[in-house]
Amino acid sequence: MAIIAKRPDSLREVSFTYCPGCMHGVAHRLIAETVDELGLKNQMTGVAPVGCSVFAYKFFDFDMAQAAHGRAPAVATGMKRARPEMNVFTYQGDGDLAAIGTAEIVHAANRGEHISVFFVNNAIYGMTGGQMAPTTLPGMKTTTSPYGRDANDIGYPVRVCELLNTLEAPYYIERVSLLSVPEIIKAKKAVQKALTYNKEGRGFTFIEFVSTCPTNWGLDPVKSQQWAKENMIPFFKPGVFRDKGTEGGQK
Amino acid sequence: MGNKVLMKGNEAVAEAAIRSGCRLYFAYPITPQSELIEYMAKMMPKVKGTFLQAESEVAAINMVYGAAGMGKRVMTSSSSPGISLKMEGISYLAGARLPAVIINVQRGGPGLGDIQPAQGDYFQATKGGGHGDYRLIVLAPSSVQEFADMASDSFDLADKYRVPVMILSDGLLGQMMEPVEFKEYKTDKEIEELGKQHYDWCIHTNEDGKGHHHNEINSLEIDPNVLERHVLNLEQIYKEIEKNEVKHEEYNINDNNEFVCVAFGTAARIVKSAIDDLNAEGRNIGLIRPITVWPYPYKEIAKTIHGNVKRVFVFELNLGQMVEDVKLAVNGKVPVEFMGKVGGLVFTPEEIKEKIKAYL
């Protein structure tokens, strides 16, 4: 009997801690499959953030570190500089990367650290119970924006890809979504590109996954995807912002 | 070996760290430790090491966390306000049991304070500073030579116990020039071997002959029973350190001391001058200088308080921090007097003599 689908070697036999309908599992799988395909497992390592994916260090089947809130790009910098023979990624959510860790991500990108950053944006703090994130949409209700995010008071959502695209050093920046099967297939291609560039030592690579949080949005998984397509995608437009590996380099 | 060179403390400790096998250094500029970061910027490329000026103290200590997690000798340095920023990372280093060296070239505080020497970070260094139950091994140098020697000592201690180690210096020791003699450079092979001793826990490739592994650099234990075990395990390590690593200097300590002084670092240098003068006038005063301020030489201080000792004097460049530990050591046997100096000012031997003479 032919096996047509199985757990990637780079994921351990450990149950995920994610809610039903959460997309972290999809993002983990895309990374793990790609690590397997590129034959990177023996020299791969990553950094887990603080947030829902705090336990990512348990899920990947290679050595992993867990960082303080927002500091994953700095930790990954130290790791890559200490053992350049290894391939290093960070896995971060929107609160971790775009609020408390803004300085660390901007400067790791600006130095062109030879790491890959996987950024899961679902516009909310999940683990702490649904508070406003730096990427929460205007008008969106959360436990700390109970009347809806007032952009005149607290500002507009941060578009991280666009922000990082103002810097010279990054090698590859793309925003993808995990909101449908075709989009997931596109996302896989982006992960493949990021980790291939990582393997080849090209420079800093950054993938943003537009994602959902059914639990804290108070919607079922299908409705969450629909809501994200209608509300998040117009604000966080998918696309390649930077690809120095192709002719022309920038979109 | 054998060649003495005249160097600032900041440069000497950097050179000694490189010779001890430190090939990774991450820091952010701050006075009065600037010569240290500048020395590293100049010398690290020459030994094919990593010098990286981080975007903040917070980033620098987290880079240290990352590099330490790879099992490599790594260091950062700063001065008081910057050390406060590093406290988050220091707590994580302790929680994840990572060996690393942190140098504090103390200046006046609180807040931005000033850029002159002070010892106001004693509490922060020895009693916590970051969150949670943890300890740092804290070494307090009193000369440029000792500052340099502590670089290799601190890496050895960090590796031995898998704990972060702090060198608690100050602006005077950092800026002052004194003759210093260095140990030989560790060879690349020796440095590689030092890294390999950590293979059972650190992040490294699967291509070292040990097969597949899943090592985690982590301070999170969500199950309270597991976290309890982890913290109690840390306690055992700290007890081991308290048993084995206490270091102090005795200066004119004898059975006939009428007074005993206690001071560390820069303050101890001045106290030595003051009691030299008083002893030349016929007094018999000794000095205990803690070299490790954690673990603290409680027993060693207690031993010097015999029947002839009438009083203990503590001198610090702060409002009275170590004096609490001295009182614990003396345990009410004799009165403990304190004199401090703050604002980045340093007391003179005359001021110290006056303080002691008031009790003659």
C-alpha cells in the first residue's frame, strides 16, 4: 500500500496544544515538510516565541530554543552567529513580533541576519485570551478594545512586510495566507523559497502568514476564514514584497 | 606570560575574555564601559570571533542567550542602566541554565544617575534583579589584574555549574590603568573542546557522531510540579556553589584585631590605605574583602569576630547594601557601623579614618 500522506519527519509525535480550527498546525506542517524535503533536518534549529506557539520547541524534531516575548530574532542572531553551520528560523505571532519585539525584528532584518522568520498574523493575542494586537483591524472588538479598535486613539494596524521592505538588507519578504487550500499551496512555495535561501546562505527571509483565531474571534473555523478573507486580506494584501533571488528583485 | 602591560580595566578584561576562549560578544555602548565594547570591536575580528553591536541591551542579552544555547563561550558588558535592561534576559539565562558572562561597570544611579564609579547595584546583582528565584555568581574585582583574572574564572564557573556569572566592577576599575599580566591564549582546539562538553544539552547539528537528538533551550515549565522540581534542582546547584566557590581576601586579619572592616571592590582599596595609616599609628585593624559577593563569605566574616573585636565597619559606595549581609554574618555579636558615599563620589582614606577614629 502506498503512503500518500504522513507526519513529516521533522514533527515529533507530540500532540499540538492548539485550538480546533487554529492554523498554527498548518504553518508548522509547511515548515516541517519543507525541512524534510530540503534535507535540512540534521542542521536545523528554531526559536519558539511567547504566545500560542510558545510550545513550538516541543513540536519540531530537532534542537529548539524558546525565547522571551519578542526576543526571538535576537536569540536567533546569537544562535546563527555561534554556529553558522546551522540553519535557524524564528516562529512568531503578531503580538510577539509586531509589538513587544518590534526593535528586534526590525534590526535583525536590517542586519540581514541569515535566518528565516515565520510570522503568523491573526490580528489578536491568542494565548492570553483575545486582547488587541498591533495588527488588530480598525473597529475590531477584542477584550482590550471592547468598543472596537479606535484608530484615532491607538493607531492603525502595523503592516510588517511593508515596514521591513523599506530596509536594504532583507533578501526575501512575502505575505501569504492560510485561508484556503490554494492559498496554503502558495504558502508552501513561499516556505520552500525562504528555507532554500536560508540553506544557500543568501540572507534574511521573512514570511507572513495571514491566519485566523476562531476561539478568540468567536467564530467557527469556516466563518473565521470567510471573515479573514473579507476583512484582513484587503488590509494585509498577500504578495512578494522583495525577492533578491529573481530578476528585478523587488515587486 | 611574564610580560606586564599597562592597561585600563575595561580593556584588560576584554583581552582576558578573548584569551579565555570567548569568541562571541554582544553589547550596546554605554559609559563608563565604552573601552570594553571598543576593544572587542577591534580585537574580535582578529581572532575570527563575533563582535556585534546590538540595537539595545535587551537584544544584546538575548543574543547572549542564543549563543550560550549553542554551547559557546559568550559575553556581554554594560553599565548600571544597561544592566537593568538586561535583567529580563539574565532571568531567562538562569532559568534555562545557560553559562554566560555579564560585566557590570557600575556607575551612579538611580535612573540615568551619572557616569562616575558607584556600588549601587549590589542588591540587583546579588539578590535578584530579574524575576524569579535564581542566583548569579557575582565576582567583585578590586584591581585591574583581578578584573582580568576574573574573566577566565567566570567562564570556568559558568561552564562548571551552567549558570550566568556577573563581574561586578565599577567606573573606577574600568577606567583606571594598572600593570596587568595575561594568561596564554586558549588554542582553537581547546576552545572547540570547551564547546563539546555541552553537547548533551546544547543546540548543535546531528553530524557530530552522537546521532539524532532533541535538545531544548527553555525556561518554561507549565506544569507546577515540573517547575517545582526544576527550581529545587537550581537550589541544589546554588548550594553546591555556596559550598565550593566562596572567595575572600583577608588583610591584616589576626587574633588581636580591635576592629574589622568589610569592603569590596574599589571601596576596599581605599579602606586598605586608611587602615595602613591607622595601624602605623599603633592600632590593629583588619579588612575582609569579599571577592565573591554571591556566594557571600558569611562564615569567613563570622570567624574573624573573636573576643577582641569591638566593632565592625562596612564601607560601600552606596547607601548601605552589602552591610545587610555583614550584619547577617556578624549576627549581633558586635555593633556594625556603616559609611557610604553616593553620587559617583569616592571616599578618601581620611574620611574612613575619621569614621573609625570616632569609635576609638
